[in-house]
Amino acid sequence: MKYISVDKKTIKINVKVKRDLLFLYKIINKGDIISGEDYRVLKYDNSKEKRKIKLKLQVEDIKFSEYKDSIRTSGKVISSNEEDIIGHFHTFEIKIGSEFELVKNNGFKKYELELLKKSEKDKEVIYIISLDNNSIALGYIDDDIKIISESDINIPKDDPNFDSKLYKVYSKYIDILTNYSPRILCIVGPAFYPDNFYNYIKDKIKIDKILAFKVSIGGSSGIYEFSKRYEYLETLKELEILKLNKLTNDILYYMTKELISYGLDETYNYALQNNIEYILVSEDYFDKLKQTENFNKLLSLFDVLNDIDADIYFINESVVYYDLVNKFGIVGKLRYKI
């Protein structure tokens, strides 16, 4: 994500990759103002016209699209070059390539600025094996797609040595993968090919997480297809989950040492004493609190945590022991026992 701070209340944002959507979903809140160019569809008796417009809207709702390849922000139009839509509801879709201004009337909170910074520096690389009966390719995605190796398979199905020849190709790609030490690997392709490769590789290489997805074709074309699918966004979440699972496991240990705070009020009090190392926030709790007056206290806690150099982690139901964290909304790791 590229962004430029115009002033303390306004940031210009250019969405570059799907990963940016994960950060923007946590940054954009109800009451924020989004300004940019969008399209308006005008319907006539026998035709319709799609016209580009400029507008500002005040956000009342924010959610991912059905396929999770965009964020849909809805609210009332407060300004536009077409006056007849002012005061009406409009949905501004944020996706790869979107450019817009985000305005927060009370200024950006420190945790929001930290999320923006994190979006620039915490770039995870996802490795992908894509295969079918004709070809196999290995590549990775960071800000762009890189193809490391691609080979033809083309082994006749009636070849008596079909399996041994196929596994020889698989073995070659395991050797290449070993040189890169991936934390997470996606295996993609049509039909049974992803599962077949997974069954061959699972005991032959140490990778934190291996995921299999269906695409329509193998080889480098399959990698490009996967990068445009909602499953890619799910994989980005899996990378974050690997980190968060360790933190939630640690929480259980620190509970036995009485080094944990529970809930907003208790965590806030410990933070004022410079006694919070990091906190885990349930995303469900965060979303619900947005609709209440207590949200301001949560934002105040985030400010204190930034002042004392403590970390903030958001967790969802995919993370282990999520129910424990969600029970309290927030749990904090203390720096020292009182």
C-alpha cells in the first residue's frame, strides 16, 4: 500500500495488493470520510449509462465483498460534482488499484498509523506450486509474481513407469523449495493434482503450513490465476494466524505465572503503569465496541500502548484459543508481576 499524509486528518491511499485490504478493514471506521472517483449507473427506458463521478461519503458500514477481493464502504454522499446524489446512500468499493482520500475528523489514532506503517514493511512471501498433467511451476508472490521454475510433465498415462517419472519431477521441485525455506506453501491445480502433490511432499520437507486449492490450470498460468482468487487473501490470513497462534499459546503459559490482564478496564490500568508488553484483541469485540461509547476508551488504550511501546494484535476465530480471548475481548501480557 502506498500512502501520503496530507495533514493529521487526511491520508491519500493507493491500494497495491490484496494484503492491503486486511489493514484497511481495521483502519476505516464508521464516521470516517472517503473521497475519490467512482462510477454512477444511470438507467433509462431502453438503455443505461455508466458515468464517472467525484464524491465524498461518510462511512456508515464497512465489509468485505462476497469474494473478499474488495472492501465495500457504504454511507451518505456529503459532496459530489453531481448535486442530485448528495444525501443519498452510495457504496464506494475499495480494491486493487483504488486511489482515494481517507479523512478522520479527529485525526488518525496512533494504532491506525502503526497499521499503515506495518502495511509497508511486513511483507510476507507466499510460495506456490501449480501443476496439472501437462506442466508444473514454482513461484512466489510478494508485491508481484515471480516464477522460479517451470517444467513440462507430459508423461503418457499408459507409461508403465508413470509414477516413478512423475515423482522424479516432484522430487526436483522439493529440492528447489528447500533452498527457499518457505513458511507457507500453496499447492494449486485442477482435479486431484494438488492433493497428489501434497501427499507426496508432506513428509519430505518441513514447512509450517501447506494449503491446497483448486484452480483451472497448472503451470505458471495457474499461479497467476490463484493470485486473483479470494483464496489468496485467505492464505495471507493464514500467515498472520501462524504468528498469532504462538502468542495465544504463550498466553496460557503466562496465565499460570499471573502475568495476564483481562478485559478493557484492567488492561487500561496496567498500561497506565507501563506494565503491558502486548495485547490480543478479539476482532468480534473490536467490531461490536465500534458501535458503543466505550470505543473511545479502547482508542485511548491504543494510544497509551503506543506511548509505552507495546504491541497490538487483532485475532479472529481461526486462531487457537480464540474463545478464551473473545470471552474478555482483550487480554494483555504483563511486563512484570505485581
